[in-house]
Amino acid sequence: MATARLLLLTVAAAVAGSCFCSGQEAKPPPYCGSVRTAVEAHNIIGWKTFTADCAKYIADYMTGDRYTRDADVVINEAIAYAESLKLSGSGKEIWVFDVDETALSTLPYQANRGYGVQPYDQASFIQYVTEGSAPALQGTLRLYQRLLQLGIKPVFLTDRTEDQRTVTTNNLLSQGYCSWEKLLLKPVELQTSTQAFKIEERKKLVDAGYVIVGNIGDQWTDILGSPEGCRTFKYPNPMYYVA
């Protein structure tokens, strides 16, 4: 399993470089960046947490300039693609956005959970969502605003549940997402994977005559599975994996 491979890497790194000078802060193992790259490329899947010895690396990445630069590369490419499109004039072209870690950031919550090193805790995450305080990811907001200017309608598709509709709506509005075509949330009692739910919702959109010209999410499950859209964009997120 992917988790087992990560743990083996951890052990190997600990054996190879276990000595540090007294009084010096231990540096993250050099393989942490390689593991992050493999996670983003979907070469490591099904993992539950990032290894504990990479905690500082992930914290530094998520709170430093590199995360913003990586995100800006994605957003700039998405905007360039959107600007190249020739729209039909029907008003049916849409762009699908995930919410958490794509439109809104849960980094204030993740900071208290080791940035992905601690196991997922549903109760505490739901509590954070209900506060409605998640800040906008500025790159995504920039893409959203440009799409509105171009005449491409945003659709939010999230595995947040229907009982979180009001707080999600208010949170999006408060962070500058002023309008959208649809906000699609998962039924509370639906027993299916996130990927299966999102594929089915995209099918419904296509069946209703919409053309998904773009699709952006921080998880591969946001953007895999037909109809995924004319082009997909993976927003960086090494903190957790959603199946």
C-alpha cells in the first residue's frame, strides 16, 4: 500500500541520516519533496497521512512562497486557456470548481492538524466548516473573476453535504464569489465515493445541455472520470487524499 511505502521511506531515511549536531534543528528528510511530487502526480494514491518526519517540510511548503507559486502556475495556465476559447453565445459554457482547498482554504484548520500529518477527524473538520470562516484562495478567485468577465459560468461541485448549504453559500459570498450558476452539494444520506458522486453530477450537467469547458480541483477525484470537462486543472494540495 502507498502508506506502507511512505513508512518504508521514512525508516530508510532515519537510518541513513539519524545523526544531527547538538542544538541544531533537525531538517526534514530530503525525500519529502519527492514524495510530495509523487502525490501531486497521482503516483502515490490511497494514502491516509503524510509521514510525521515530513511535518516541517509540509508546514513550510503550505505557509511559504512555494505553494503560492505552484498554485499561480496552475491558475495562470487556466486563465490563458479560458481566454483562448471561442464561446458559442448560448450561455451554456460552465467551469466546475471544487470548494475546499480549491475555492476556499481550510489552512487555518489544517495548521492545527499538522498540515496532513494527523489523521482526518470528521467531527472537528465539520466544526470548522460550520464556522463559515474559510478564506478564499486568491488565485482561484482571480480565475473565477476572469471567467465571469469572459461569460463562462461557475459551478461549484463539492462533497460538502446539503445540510452545509447555507454556511457554504455565505462563506463563498463573503470571500468574493459573488455569483454562480449552481452550487452542488452531496446528499446527506448518499453512500458513495466522492469521485462517483462528482462524476454523476457532471453527467447531469451535460445532460442538461451545459458544456464543461474547464474543471479545477485539488484532488484527482475532482477531475477524473468522464465527463471530466474539456480541460482539467489540478490545484496543489499535499495535505490529504480523498477517494
